[in-house]
Amino acid sequence: MYDYTDFDEAFVRSRVAQFTDQVARRLDGSLTEDEFRPLRLMNGLYLQLHAYMLRVAIPYGTINPRQMRQLAYIADTWDKGYGHFTTRQNIQFNWPMLPDVPAILSALADVQMHAIQTSGNTVRNVTADHFAGAAADEIEDPRPYAELLRQWSTDHPEFQFLPRKFKIAITGSPHDRAVTAAHDIGLRMTKNAAGEPGFEVFVGGGLGRTPMIGHLVREYLPIEDLLPYVEAVLSVYNTLGRRDNKYKARIKITLFETGKEELTRMVEERFAEVRPLFGGADQKLLADIRAAFAQPDLKTAPVDAYDAFYKADPVFRAWADTNLAKHRKDDHAIVTISVKAHGETPGDASSDQMRAIADLSETYGYSELRISHEQNVILPHVHKSDLPAVHAALSQAGLGTANVGLLSDIIACPGMDYCALATARSIPVAQEIATHFEALKLEHEIGPLKIKISGCINACGHHHVGHIGILGLDRAGVENYQITLGGDGTEKAAIGEKTGPGFAYDEIVPAIERILRAYLAVRTHQEETFLDTFRRVGMAPFKAALYGSEGEQDAA
């Protein structure tokens, strides 16, 4: 992974010193809260419902054991012993005291971490496929390009005060695990007719109040054109984007109001102007960055013990079937560590669990870790002979839940338990859904399913692209939950369709059960997933299950 240069180190330390002075001035009253707000947001510090929240950047989800242990140390020393992994592959600390924030930022800098540009109207943390560098279907590791974008966008003088926040996602695989179509810019690696790698470029995706799928504006962008083209997109957006209405300020609205063809024409025109200015310096930097992402020296050993253990132990087999993914090397596997034990808060990891994960990464995982946008942790390279030991250690740490990709592997925002913007609770809904279906023992029968929950219209829980999406709203002071079906965050991206009127808090879990029992009744065979069934039969049987007569509902 990328290591800081002397310049990086000096830059981050100077920002810590600058913000330390700003905090001191806020504490002594020299700065009002209104004056302090833009300064703290530039350093990832929010004022939430009950306390400050610090959002720490984990660039493109890549982290090492030393950094994970430091996060555990921060959680124990200045927070409440846990952290929350987010859909931008970051981590949030929900309870820091303002006087302690400079010390936290200094501790982060000790392990080459920071909170810069995790907030504000700027380019946010660039996210990537959480299987990057390991996936069997990968064309190329996308993380060097994500790091190039990170360095270019950090403190970029032209793009620090954009009309609104700006999010970029990148994947190196044909199968999109980074939800690229729901980003301001989505980059999917592809190859041209000559077999040369480049990018499909999508612009104008985004969720929130007005969900939209990004538009393909370039079918093939050569690698050497990546930075100038992204700069051209941002430059056009910075000029056209609305600053009179924050609800219409994202590039998706700019594209809608301008039109895809005209916006693309303007981007291409601007690209022609800026392309000659780059002169190859970015490609030299990219070459240096690539060297930092050299693949680990993967061991070779027999896998007979794994095969025997898989056959003999049903608990291990259930975990292997759900939590392992195909590695580019047949004798290795990608391990997804579920941070979604039934009844727990999705994405929350205790300091002890962070340390256990760090230990496993060092012992069995070549000291590499990833954070997924689905709020789990990844060991990208594990030899199959080590998997029984990894599973045993995870189970002991409370991290051995076999549910990745299943019903209880829910994405959920913090909701009204923490967030000042939320209009409804998310966490208790996720917990109750998980425990309800665990009690019914239906999770494995239902099979692959992505439930995503947001506690407000901002859609931090990605509910629009959930197979089942749940949006919590305030209706006359009462929580009301709207359901969408058929959303998809992959290369077949789609925004879910609304089922109809929402449900009260105590009605939402029974409503989800009715939907899933309807699915089990109409699917053609056990391998037909919920999403495939929905695409085949449409909304009708699910609306009937949700909104039929009282007698039909009682019988469901």
C-alpha cells in the first residue's frame, strides 16, 4: 500500500497544527460556532445529535494492521471503545470531546492517516472495489489510480469550494462491487479492441433526494488521460453547478438541467484545453504509486487440509459458502469478515475486534486489509490451508457470522440514534430484521439479498440500490418507513421502485416478512434470487402481499 513521502508527512502535520490552533480558539471563545463550522468540516469533524463525530479517511478502503490497532487505541482512549465503518469505506468515531480532537488527529498522523476532505464541498474519499488486488475477475488493481486521484484532489485549489460534495468510485473488474453508477464520477476498468486497459466513465450518478444512475460519457478513456478528464468534468461542474439551492447542487442535477449531450460536449472541450497541460508528470507519479501496490509474495502449500475440514465441519462450511470469494490464485481465498452479527449494529467494531482483525491480518493475511462500502472488513489474501484457523479466531472474537450477502448483512446509516439530519431510526430496524429472520431460520432459504436502510432522504444507507430498500421518514412526528424493491448497485445498476404507502416502526419487520414470503412462494426454483424473481414477475405479487385485505395480511 502507499506510504507517505516526506511531503505527505509535513502536509498532514501542518494541518493538524493548524486545526489544533483553531480548536483552541473555539474553546476560548475567539471563534463562534458559525465561524468554526467550516473549519471543523474541512477536518472531518461534525456536530451530531448528541456529540461531535470525527470521520477518518481510509483511502479506497485500504488499511494495514498497524493502522487498525491505532484506530482501536483511539476508540479506547478518546471514544467509547468502538468505531463505525461507513459506506464510503471510512471509519467514524461518534463520541470524541472537542478538546481531544487535536490529539486524535496527531495519533492518526503517527500511522499515516487523517480526516482531511471527509466532509465539505470537495472531492471526498475516493472509494474502490473492496476486493481490489485480489479478485479473480479483475482486469487490473484500481487502487493506484484511486491513489493518484486522491493525491491530485487533496487540497486542490480549484476544487475546495465546489457547489456540493463530490464522490468518485473506481473498480478494476467487470463485475461492479463499488456502486460506480451511483457516484458523481464512476470509473470502470475495461479494455479496448487492442486489449489495452482504460476506463468507462460514468457521470451524474447519485442517491439522496433525487436518485439517479450515472450516464456513460466515455466508453473508453486511456489510462494516461484519467487525471485531465476528471479535471475537465470537475471544472465544468464547478462552473455550471448551482449554488443557489443545495438540493439542486449535485452534478446529477447539472447534467439533468444541461443535458447529457451538451454536458459531454463541454467536458470534451475542456478536456482538450487541459490535456496538454499535464505533460507526463502524472504518469511518472503513477509509475511510482504502482510500485507501492506490488502484490504480496503469496505462499504455495497443499490445500488438502482445507478440503477435508470443509467436508467435515458444517459450521465452517456454512461460513466458507457465504464469506469466501474467489481469489485470483486458486489456492487462496478472499475472506469477508462480517461486522453484522445478528442483533448488533451494522458496521460497528469494538476495539478488541479491531485488534483481533489486525492480528489475523499479520498472521494469515500478508498484513493487508480492506474496508468495504458494505460496512465489513476484508482479508484479501488468505491461503486456504489457513482458513480453519482464521474462522476459529474470528468466531472467538464474535466475528464469525456466516451471513455475507444474505438478509442480515444489512447496510444501515447511524439514523436518529446519532445523526442530526435523520428523521427516523435505522439501527434498531436493522437489528430487528436480522434477529427476526434468524429466529425463523429463513435466512439461508431466502438466499442472496441486499437490504439497505437509510434514516433520512440523504440516503447514506444506499437504500435506493438495495434489493429491498427502507427509507425512514418523519410523518407528522411519527416514524414512517417507505419500501423500495428491485434496486441494484452492480454493473446492472437500477433505482428501486416504491411499493406504496409507508409503514409504522412496529409494522416494518412484518412488512419485510410478507415481501419475502411472497418471494418464496413465486420463485421458480431455489437458485432464483429475490432480485431475479422481482425482475421476472414485477411489483404486483409484492404489493398484494403488502397491501391486500386485512384477511390476506393476517394469513401472510
